[in-house]
Amino acid sequence: MNSQIRTHELVDRRNSSVTELLNIISAPEAEASRILTICNSCRYCEGFCAVFPAMTRRIEFNKADIHYLANLCHNCGACLHACQYGAPHEFNVNVPRTLAQVRKTTYKDFAWPRQLGVLYDKNGLMLSLALGVCLALFLLLAIVLNGPLLHEPLAGNFYAIFPHNLMVVIFGSTFLLAIAALGVGLVRFWRATDPPVQMSMNPKGAVNEALHNALTLKYLDGGHGEGCNESDSRFTLWRRRFHHLTFYGFFLCLASTSVATIYHYALGLQAPYGFTSLPVILGTIGGIGLLIGPAGLFYLNIKRHSDHGDQTQKTMDRGFIALLFFISLTGLLLLVLRDTSLMGSLLAIHLGFVLAFFITMPYSKFAHGVYRSAALLKNAIEKRTPNKLNLGSD
């Protein structure tokens, strides 16, 4: 009798805690909890991606679990097209759309400063481009106030237009602030999702697995190697390819800037650098990747089926993609025309879009790469941790 009373007390306490949880989570999080519970009963999609095996390690889904699984999802769409409980079924299960809505919630909740999380709702295509154009116009005005806009060829000497130290202070400080904001958000996300701290294996294996999955975009293959669903049920790898071009293009451009910094401060080699120099080669290859990748992603974003992902985030996605595209376009034009009278104007336009990108970076789609990488690491750690459900059944 006493054991029955204790059981009833535990059930009542559990129901009370679940009710309390549902009172504090957002509507997308509550919907995600409902859908994940249905999926956990079905398990047809268990081999599709990391979300479904991670899901089976849980019976209930609290706020931390939902945030973790939402950022683990790569929105490939494979589960939606395979789901027997999707619309028009009364369960109306749509994992990609629901988890995409939750991801946006995590970006806003973990933003730093927290008040700026509202920018995820406002950082759309027009705002991003308008900010880039306004900053470019400001820099063009600075050139006009100090001399002619169309100047004599300066042999590619950017510092004759904007002094080196001035550029370092403005762009370096803005970039570091953006990285700091993303770092604080990442720490908040990691703590909130309560990652396991004890592993049965060396943590190096978990880090290596997470890095491999992030760098190869493993879970954009649909779980079968054939890719994502875009506008219909056909599979395509183009989304993965365009992501790779964008991802590695960005880091090649970052590497170009880093090598140029080493040249300047460590080796005493001053810009401009020759077309066959390492900074220019890295920047050119990266710029081409950042031209093709964002253009392809923009096209797929327009074509993608309305049931895939959160439609309210399309403007945020496109704003981020557009800034990357125009940074690359103006950068490549600047490289080609750097020894002409247009160099100053092109430099101002290019730097305007770069500065706009740095300012919006912590509150744009850039955040998804940061949180998704953290979720992949948590998943790799979790796989090396004894399953509590199995332990409880012994």
C-alpha cells in the first residue's frame, strides 16, 4: 500500500512538473514536445540523422532537450517526406518546420546582450542590405571629404584611402565584439542544454566526431547519402554543396586576412600583395566560393517547399546570404580594379558590406553554425555516455 501511495505521489509530482514546464515554454517548444513524443513512439526515421537516435534516449522532452534537438536538426526534410503522420493526418507532424521555429527561439533566448535578441526578428534582407549601403555611403563621404572620389591609380595601396591603423581599430574591434557576443550565447546554450560531463571514452573521440560531422555537413545527406528535399520529394545534394562553398569560402577569406596580418606584423611585408601571394590566392579562391555558394543557397531558399523550415525566417536567411554575396562580389571587383581610379570607391563599398556583416553577425543566421556545432558535440559526448533508460531497466 505504501509503495502504491509513493507511486501515485511521484505520478502527481511528474504531472505537476510537466504542467509547470508547459506553462513556461513557448508555443513552438510545446509543439516540439508533442511532435517529438509522437516520433519517439514511431521511430521510423531513426536512421535518418542524429536527431532521432538522440530522441530515443529520452521519454519526456523538457526545454533543454527541445533546444538541443532543435539545433541538432539540419532541416534536410527527409523525415517530413517519410512521415506517415504528416499532414493531412490529424497528428500533423512536421519536424523540420517545428524545430526550425524552436531554433529561432534559442537564438533570441541566448543572445547577448539579451535585449538584442529581437534583432533575429528584424534582421531581414532589406535591413541587411540597407545597413551595408548606408555604411558604404558613409565611407564614400569620408573619401570625398578628404579628396576626389575618382583618384589617380595608387598601385592597389588601400591604406592611401583609409589608414591601416584606423581600419584595424574599426573592423578589428567590431569583429571581436561580434565573436564575444556569439561566445556568450554559446556558453548560455551549452549550460542550458545540460551536457553530460562523464564519458565512458576519451573526450578526444567526441571532439573529433563532432568536428568531422560539422566540417563535412554529414547530416545534410538525408541519412541515405542522396541529399535533402528542396521544392519536392526528390533528393538533391546541391544544398550541401552550396553550404560547403559558403562555409569554406568564408574560412579561406578569414585565412587570407590572417596570413596578411602575419605578413604585416611578423614579417614586415606591407600590402598590397601580388596576385600570386598567399593572401591573394586564399582570398580569391574563398571569394569565388562565397560568390557561388550564397547565390546557390539564395536560389534554393526561394524554391524550397513552404513546409520545409520556418517561413518567417526566410528574410533573415536571405539577408545573411546577401551580405556574404555582396562582400565577395565587391571584394573580387576590388582585387581586379585595385590599380585603377575606381579603387577608392570599390574599397568603401566593400568595407561597408563587411562592417554590416560584422555588426549583424551575432544576430543573424551565422548563429546557427555556432549552436549546431555545439549540439553536434553534445551528441557525440552523449553517445559515449551510458544510456540512463537502459540503466533504469536493469
